[in-house]
Amino acid sequence: SIFEAMLDNLSDGVYCTDLDRTVTYWNRTAEQLTGFARDDVVGRHCRDGILVHVNDDGVTLCESMCPMMRTAMDGEERTAEVYLHHRDGHRIPVIMKVSPVWSDGPGSEIVGVIQVFSDNSPTLAARERIRHLEDLALLDELTRLPNRRFIVRELTSRIMEMSRLGEPFGVLFADIDDFKSVNDTYGHDT
């Protein structure tokens, strides 16, 4: 059909399930992203160890209330960042949007669920890069302790919080006499 042709040419993976979690549709991009061919998946339950949705904590969502089942129960669309199992055994980070399939338009009976997912690796890599750059900008390279920029940012935030909420705070500075000799004798790591 024309709709299947359109879905097969999306850059996102798309699959549909009925309320029993049997996969009823699997597009070409889903095949490419997961390594599972359409024939491997359609007609099987998604909980049969095919995709093995896992969250950041390593919890297998197929054995609990996964986003798909929540949507099937309450009709709410949701977005989730999860990991899928690739046919080769590795995990793929994906961002998935889950939507109900209604029998006769929104508000009627839910007959299935559609999931649209895409590779989330670039987003995760960008987040990791941002964390690394924040570390470079806010932590002393040698000691890994907060630097002046970090302290000024935190003090500014606390002062604003104090004036807004009336919450007091304190600052303690310490200095060790002749610390250079400790570094020179025992090294910076010590």
C-alpha cells in the first residue's frame, strides 16, 4: 500500500503491535537499525526476546510496564529514551515515541500501539561531550576540584536562592601553609 511505502522510506524505525504485543508491522528502517528482518519480527510478541527494551538502569522493560503497554492502557502518547537489543547482540540507544492506534479516531477503543524510533547515539555523544567540556571549564585539571569559575557560579546561585527563599548558607575557605613543599616532596597525586 502507499502507506507502507511511505513508512518504509522514513529515516525512523516504525513498528506496530496489537494489544497482545504481537508485532503487526515492521518497516525497513527498523530492520536496518536492529538487524531483525521483517519476517523475524512480524507475528511474534515484542516481549519474546526480540528487542529487549532496557532503560538506563538496565531494567528490562518488556518484563514490566513498558512505555508501549502504558500507552495501550491509558491512550497517552509518550516519549522514552531506551536501549534496544540488536540482532548481533549489542544494545542500540534509541529515542522512541509511542502512540495509541484507535479503532475509530481518538477517544474510541485502542486496538494497538505504534512506536517510532531513531538512533539516539548522536544525542548521547553530544551530552557526553558537553559533560566533558563542563568538566574542563569548571574543574581544576590537576585536583579535579571546583575552580574559581565554578565557585563564582555556585555562590551567585546560592545568593539568588537566599534572597528568593530566605534560606541561609555559609562558605568555608581553608588554606594549608607550605602546601607547595608537600607537592614538591610527595608529588601532586598524593
